Amino acid sequence: MIPMRLFAGNLPWSVDDNGLRDLFSTFGEVTDCKVIMDRETGRSRGFGFVEMADDGAKAAIEALNESDVDGRNIVVNEAQERRERAPRRY
């Protein structure tokens, strides 16, 4: 089983790690999930990542991308590797 990492965006502010896991576990076993939080405010940044088996991940993308969750159309797709960013200048 090769896990696939998914990006979930435009999430409602009410969705936390458990809510994200519940949303995706309908399609297969979720091995890891994380809603990204703002460091300063502690509030959700409106996106997260889910890791699950390849076949379940593809089904989740098909079913959940552009679907309505608490009044918001969420975006679900395969996560892209993070690009290196230039160092910040102060």
C-alpha cells in the first residue's frame, strides 16, 4: 500500500483534524491528517493535508473535490511537493 498525500483547501473554519479525518475516512483508512493552523492566532488557515491509501485517495478526490462542506465548496487534489522559497529579507 502506497499512501497518497492529498491537499484539502477552502475548508470551513470549524473543521479540525478530527473533522478532516471523518470527512475522508468514508473513502478508506486515513493514516495521517492535519489542518494547518495560524501560528499567531491559533485559528485554522482553511486548508489541510490528508494521507491515505492510493485507491481510497482517488475515490476521495472524485467525491469531495468541489463538494459542499458547511456551505463552502472545498478543493481536494493530490498534494504537490513544497517548492523551496527564497529567504525572507528583513
